[in-house]
Amino acid sequence: MSPIQFFLRHHQEILQATLEHIWLVGLTMIFAIAIGVPLGILVTRKPWLSKPILGGANIAETIPSLALFGFLLPVPWLGGRADRLAIAALTLYALLPIIRNTSAGIAGVDRAVREAARGMGMTDRQILFQVELPLSFSTMLAGIRIATVLTIGIATIAAAVGAGGLGEFIFRGLAMVNDQLILAGAIPAALLALAADFVLGALERRLRPER
Amino acid sequence: MAPRTPIESDRQPAIEFRHVHYTLSNRELLNDVSFSVARGETLVLLGRSGAGKTTALKMINRLLVPSSGEVLVEGKLTTEWDPIALRRKIGYVIQDIGLFPHYTVTQNISLIPRLEHWPPDRVRERVKEMLETVGLHGKTFEHRYPHQLSGGQRQRVGVARALAADPDILLMDEPFGALDPMTRGEMQNEFKALERHLGKTVVIVTHDVGEALVLGTRIGLMEAGKLARVYSPHDFVHAPDPMAAAYMAQLRVYDEAKGGK
């Protein structure tokens, strides 16, 4: 059976797994952005927090993904369900690029612009929301793009703890030594990553401030 | 304290420094600086880089606070002012201008009026008026972004933005320093006219003695964190002070090169 025939025959299952995958990645990104962007802002406001926060995110990044799933298993509420466990672990991975790019984007705002804003009597909050965040948006988005592509790849491992997604095919294919099964998971995952990269990249270019 | 009589409050200086010191990591950036600026006057702080001019300027809108001594704006210590309220009534122009790159010219100029919740009609009116004031007429500029403007145009927008909320005091840090000499000369002359017309209290920081003589009603010479003396432009030209003389000699070099007397 050719891979194409295989895809056609199993298209419903593949679609199902792809949707699961998108759901895992989507929820992960929502959490990672909701946590990462405020942390990135905090780092620029309290420089002494920069080391612990970025260091912590860095360490999470270095833990092998399978091991991280394992570590989270005994955590009470998380370990109880596979999808919670997977999303928690994936969120930890996605944090670093988001935190780093948020703080780098804000730090990259022209000093003169910030000084003018302060000298004109803008409050800290106004400077953040009306000047710094709009001007660092494209850098922030670049971090989100990196994190999304990364998460789409790592999310295939979530199948190891039973969270579903395209990893199901890959793990089954490995166990059964069936290349077509592996490809049925790997190809849609790669296409998803490319699509996310393209869409977010285009958005980033549109939002990049002119100089 | 006895209530002030109207005459006294009229005489009250717009800005006053009393024995101001400012120390940053063991370096004394300002050393016992005292001066006052009367309402409607233009004081130029003249000196070389690192003389403390900018440091002194930033104390007026409380971007910096003295290590010791006092800075008063309209008779009130800057530390007693709410910093946001203080800064909103003081226009601020810096050499790098710091226009907001994601805002159009109109949005840049109208920022403080909008933050102060002026009604939209009045904001629109004011932007028009300001563009007129700084010589950027008509619709062509309103919707452009800063990166679409020339250096001189950007600086004009910077001045318009600083004047938009009609502040009583205007602070300018090397306002025309980044411009080419031709544009700088034009801007100085225009600003001189504008100054007379607006009647604001202005403090300008510069290292350009020509600019000081053109724009200042008084000139304060700064050196190594100290303010030696404050001169009128006329007195400055003839001052026996060796520093003032050195600045004048520098000007004369240009005059001779021009073939003038």
C-alpha cells in the first residue's frame, strides 16, 4: 500500500489526531502567553528577578521532554489526567522564548522615546501599554512563533502519556515498525509547524514598526 | 507662612535652584548650583559635555531629584509636586526628539491633550494650531509617521508636541543639535520668534555659544558641575571671565573665516 492510499484510507483518524494536536498546542500557547508575557514585562521592571525567572525557564527547557512528563506525573491535579499533564509540560517548554522575547522587545525600545514619554508626564502604566508594548509587539510575536513551532514538535511526545495527538501514530508506528504509520503522524505535524511559522511570520512582519 | 501678596507671587521665579548638589556613584555631577529663572525668561545653560547641564535640566521636571539642596517650580519644591502633574505642565524637547514611531504626527502632538481628556474637537483644533505654529502647514503632515519626515520636520513636531498642552515652562536639551547647520540656523531664528510670541519660561541646554546668544535672554555658564555666573547676552560678549572669552574666541574664528570683521 502506498503512503497516499494509506492516508486516504485513514484520513478520518488522521484528521481527528490533527485536531487533538491543534487543541493541545492551542491551549498550551494560551497558557504560555498568559504566563510568559507578564513574566517578560516583570523582568524589565525588576532586574533582580531576571536571573531567577530566565534561569528557571532555561532549566525547564533543558529537561528532556519525556523526563519532564515523568516528573509531572506525581503532581496531584496535573498527574491525574493525560491532557492536563501534557499541557502543563508543554507550557513549561514554551515559556522561555516568550519571556525572553517580551523582555528583549521592551528593552529594545529607543531610550529617547522612553525618556520623552516620561518627561512628558506619562505614567508607568501608560508608558507600558501605549509605548513599550506596541513597539515590542513584533519581537514578542517572534518569540510566540518560535514557541508555537517548538510546541507542535514536542507535542507529539505527549502521546507517550496518553494525551493523544499526532504522536499516537508515531509511537504506534515505532512499536509496530510501520513507516507509514510514523509518516501519518510526522507529515501532518511538520505541515502544521510550517503553517504556524508562515502565518505568525507574516503577522510579525506586518506589525513590525517602521523606523 | 504669611499669605503672599499678588505682587510677590508675580515676582516669584518660575524656577529656582537653591544650593543643589547631585551625586551619582561618588561622582559629583552638580556642585552647589543656585540660580533662578523669572517668568517669560529664556535661560540658556551653556557648557561642554559633562558639565552638568542636562542633569540640572532633568531636575526641573523631576526626572532627577537633588542629593541635597532644593529645586522649586512655581514656588513649590519639585519633591512636593506630583511628578506626573509637574511634567504635564512642563514641555520637554530632547535632542533625539523621541517621537513615538508608531504614532502619526497628529497622534504624537495630541498625546498629552488626549491623556488630559480634552474633548476631541479641541484636540483637533490644537493639533492644527500647533502645526501652524511650528511651520508645518496643512494636511500633508498630519497622517505621516515620524520615519517619513526629515530631521528638521521631526524636530518641529517635537516642539509642537511639547507645546501642545500649553505648558508654562519649556525645557529643551540640545534641541537643534542633531540638525545640519543650515536647518539649525533656520530653526533657531524661527524659535526665537516663537519664543517672543508665546512668552513662556524656557530653559535651553546647549554647547553652542551661537545658539546661546541667539536664543537666551540670559546665559548661565556651566563647568564641571558648577554654575559660574549668569550673564545677559550683552554682558556675556564682553565678560572678563576666561571661559566666556574662550567661547567668544571660538565664535570669532567663524567670523574671520566668513571674511567678516
